[in-house]
Amino acid sequence: MSNKTRAILKGIAVVLVLLAVLMQLQIVIIPAIAGYRFWIVVISFGLMLISSK
């Protein structure tokens, strides 16, 4: 896996975690995915594991 791919995956993971945190703080409300906050964080953790060396 190239460094560019790793950086993209890490960036996606950070954006997903920020989205989950903002949804928890009720700053951003997206009703369609509000019930899946936990899974969003799990997916982002998995992306970080995949992108680590």
C-alpha cells in the first residue's frame, strides 16, 4: 500500500470520527445515520488499523 493511500485512509478515518463527535454533541444532526454513530467510529478505527504500517 502506498503512502498516498495510507494518508487518504487516515484522513477519511479522522473525518468520520469528527462527524461522530459532532453528532454526539448535537452540533451536526443527520437523522439517517444518527443510530449508527458507534459503527462509524468502529469503521474509522478499522481504517486506521488498515492504514498503519
